Amino acid sequence: MYCREGVLVNQGFQKARAVTLKCRAWTCPECAPDRRKQLIALIASGKPERLITFTMRPEPGESPVKHARVLVNAFQLLMRELVRTGRCKRLQYAAVMEAHTSGYAHLHVAQRGGFIERNYLVKRWIELTGSWNVDIRYIRNPGDCAAYLAKYMGKDPVRFGTCKRYWTTNGWDLSGWAPHAKESGWSTIWEVRGVSIAWLADMWEGMGWTVIMDDGVLYGSAGPPPDGVEQEL
């Protein structure tokens, strides 16, 4: 199914709602900007205190995919070591893969928690990878955070083979947001339909329902408009 060519529908006996079904692919020109905004919001939700970039020199003849895998393994080993040795007991981070102009990966990491000594990071990075390039930028105010995230972490996340584009530690999100499993008066069953949202609106109107659109969500009701939703003029 192509992007926006179907809808996700939650329909009961007397009321229903639907949203346009997006592919959410990073390669999609319509979905990619939204994915970037969501990624920046996710990283900002952890209130990072510093941004750290890890770079590693590729070996002769090494493919970008293999290089990325080695980079990620070295990074994860270093993070586990920081916790195990007590150098950073409250370590929380969000990591994003990005491709250098050479096509090889480097890793941007938003970090929150205990102080990490740069000299130690560089020393261990050299021992693990043979490279010394570890850049640390401290975030002193929310304005800096937004600017750094947009510049360094929301630009163009790349997937190398099976490596993830980005990931976070458990407990990174401090925003307190969590999806609700149930919403009063609505069914929890959603189904995919290969129709346009305009076609669905016409169908519900043909059933005699009140049909409105609010913030990108289509609502249909056999009675008055759903609670909390005002009719658009």
C-alpha cells in the first residue's frame, strides 16, 4: 500500500473515526519531515545535558555497513563499561546514526546523567577503535538544546544494514506521555481499509451521520458530534 492511499478506521455502531494511513518510511518525501520532527521531540523529551559524537576511521576496503556495525558494537561496549565501573551510574542516552560525506557512519549521542570525563572517553575509544575523535558539546539552556538537536541529530538519520537509525535507553523519556489503551466511548479495534479518507467521509454522510474533520482525524457520528469535538465552519 502506498502512502496515504488507505485509512486506519475505528468504527462502532453509532460513531467512528479514521486517520490517513501513512507509510512512515524515512525515504518517503511526505513522511520523512514528520519522522524528523518526532525524532527531535523524542530526544528533547530526555532533557539531555550534553551531545557526544563518536567517529571511527574505516579500515581499508571495509564496507559502510560493516563499519557501522563495528562502530555500534564499540559504542555499546563503552556504555556498558561506564555503568559497570561506576564512572556513570545514572547513564541515559539517545543515539542517532548519521552518514558522513564519505558514506561511512558516525554516531551522535544525547546524554543525561552523571559526568563523563572526556579524557577517559577518548582513551577508551582509541583502545576500542583506534580512533580518537570524540566531540562533546555541553547544553546549557533549552534554546541550545533545540538548535543542537536540529543540527546534529534530526538532519538525516541513516540505516546501515540491520543497524537501527536511532535508539534510546529505557527511561530516557521524561515527558510523562504514554498512550492510553482505552478511550471512553470508542472501540479499541482498528482496521486498515484501502480507501481514501474523502471516500470514507462521503460514505458516512450517505448513512446520515454527522461527519467532521478535526486535527487530521475524521469523525462520524449517528447523533451529535463526538464529545469534545466542535463542528468546523
